[in-house]
Amino acid sequence: MSKHVEGKIYKGRKADLISGILAVIKIIFFMFIVPFCIGVLLNGILPVVRRTVGITFIFGYVVYFAVFELVAIPCMLHYVYNAFSYCTYIYLVISLLLALAGIVKAVYLLRKHGMDYLTLFPGETHASVHELLSPRSDPRMLKLSYSVESRIYWGIFFVLLLVQVVLAVVMSSFDGDDAYYVVESLLAQQADVMNTILPYTGTSTSLDIRHALAVITMWIAYMARICGVHATIMSHSVVPVLIIPLVYLVYVEIARILFRRRQEVIPVFMIIVSFLMIFGNISIYTPATFFLTRTWQGKAIVNSLVFPLIMWVFLWMLEDSRKRPIFGPKIDNSTESYEEYKEHKTIYKISPWIFLTLINMLSGVCTSMGVIFGTGLVALFTLVLLLFERNLRVVIGAICCVIPNALYLLVYLGLFHS
């Protein structure tokens, strides 16, 4: 082989290596840093004890998806040609502006209150010795330091999590539905269309109403285009790296509420959940099967992420409720310390309903059926919450948070009958 040919091969490999490194950097930036900065911008509406790193990241991502829905659906319905390009440019500008605003807010707060991460995430505060020993103190809303045994359990859980993520990438499964959903993302990336080409035949068609409003495929195509990655690789190898840890992060937040007084058992709970996921493939229809083998599909995201998120928000509101039994008068069991952590600002009281509204929008991004099932779950958990709160504001909050679902169904029915 001549030196000239060897030089061309070397330059080609070097270019591929550089493009691969740039793609990884873009993936980290657009899939992790940008939504986290959006969360930093808006986490001021959350109560202080909920303003943690994990909840901020979750909040940033539900806003990230909600903004995409508000951009993608109008672009899909309005533009006939180059619809996906318009959607990409508009969403990119909006998301970057929100992320930049989050960075500006973080810098401002750190310069004003000191270079301490608790300035941005006061919910990460750990209970002090005084709060642990004082008989008038109730540190249940603070984080506790873990024992050596609990740290070992956390290590076991993180190993299990890493195994799931690695296997999801290197042993990616292929499902029959990929012929439709993944191809929809690929068509958007390469043909610049949004649900106007039949994936099975490649022929042009009118807007596919059945799948059009579930724009998760368009979001994957957007990430593929701006990161310079093939849409199939983005679906099968990149999205699971995001969704799997995000789902477990939600379960961690659920465990923090369920085991508020026994935080040392949280890692044990997470190990049990991970084992249920790993060994849950007893049928092709189980949630665990969808979670680990069809992670990139909207119905899998609804089942694995959206439904636990709805449950977590209602657990949050139950924890903040008046602590009354289902029958009988209110029991005033609040200590001086707990009163310090109870926020009474209006924005703090309605923040879980705002969170729930964004989660309902996420369910519509993933699948049209998620809107129906999400609304049903909200109604069921609202009934449970009413047994404790006994306040009409709960019903009003529940009605307001499903307004996006109602609008979604109206648009769907309007397109279906037009």
C-alpha cells in the first residue's frame, strides 16, 4: 500500500475520531447540561426542601419536553415543507435561551450568597448534630449521612445500574415496532418531514393522525440532527443512557418520601427495584421488558417514567398535607423544626400541580394513550389525596393540571375528523 493511500486512510480515521468526540460532547451538552440549566432557572418555584440536584434535573427535563411539544405540534400542522427544520431551529433557540438564563441565574445567586452549592440546591442540606439530638427538632425533611453499610448498598445499586446501561447499549434489542417509530425519526432527520411519509413504504401521505401528536420520535430526530448522530443509533444506544438512570432517579425520590424516617434503607429499596427490572422479563408485555428492551419507544417511557412521576408528585403532596387521619379531627403533630421547613408561599403550594401539568404534557409527547391513562391516574390519586386534605382546592388543582390533556384530545379529535 502506498504512502499516499495510507495517509488518506489515516486522515479519514482521524476525522471520524474527531467527529465521534464532538458527537459525544454534543450529546452530553444537549441531553444533560441544557435541561439541568433549565431546571436551575425554574427550580425557584419549588419548596426549599424539594430544591435538590435530582429534582432540579427532573424538573428541567419535563420543561424541556413540554417546550418541545409546544413547538413541534404547531410546526407539524402549519408548515408543509421543511417542517422539521423549522421545528429544530425554533426549539434550539428557545432551549438555549432558557439554559443561558439558568446559567445567569446560578452565577448571580452564587456571587450574591457565596460559592456554595447549597445556594442553588438548599434541599441537599444534611441534618446537623444539633438537629439530630434536640428533642424539639424533627430533621425528617433533611438528608441524613449514610452509614458504611448503606454506602455499600449504594455501591451495589450503582453497579447494577451500570450493568443495565452498558447492556442496553452493547446488546441493544430490536423490536418489530422499530420499523415504524425509529424510521419516523430517521425520515425527519434525513427527509425533513414530520409524519408525512409512510415508514413502511416510503411514499408520501397526509399527516399520520394516529401517531402525529406523540412527538417523542421527532424529539429523538431533533437530538440526532443537532448531535450529528444517526437516528437509529440515537434511539437504540443513546436514549437508554438517559432514560434508564432518569427512571431510577425518580424511584430514589419516591423512596426518600416513603422512607423519610429510615433513609438508610433507601439503597436497599433501589436494589430491590433494580432486581425487579432486571429479572422482570417473564413476558413480552411486562413493564420491565418495555423498560430495558424498548426504552426509546414512547409507550415504554410513559410506563417507566411518567406513571412513577405522577405517583411521586402525589406522594409529595400527601407528605405536605395536613397530616390528618382519614376519619377524625386534625392532629397537630408538627414540631418546631418541621414548621421551619413548611413553606406557606402560594407558589410553593401550587408547585406540585405545576409539576403535574408538565408531566401530563410529557405523557402526550410519548403516546396518545398516555394522555388517557395519565388523566385516570391523576383522578385516582386525587381521590386519595382528598381523603387527607378535604379541601376543594385539590379538585381545582387536579382539573387545572389535566387541561393540557383535554386540549391534546381536542386537537386529536379535530384532526381525526377533519
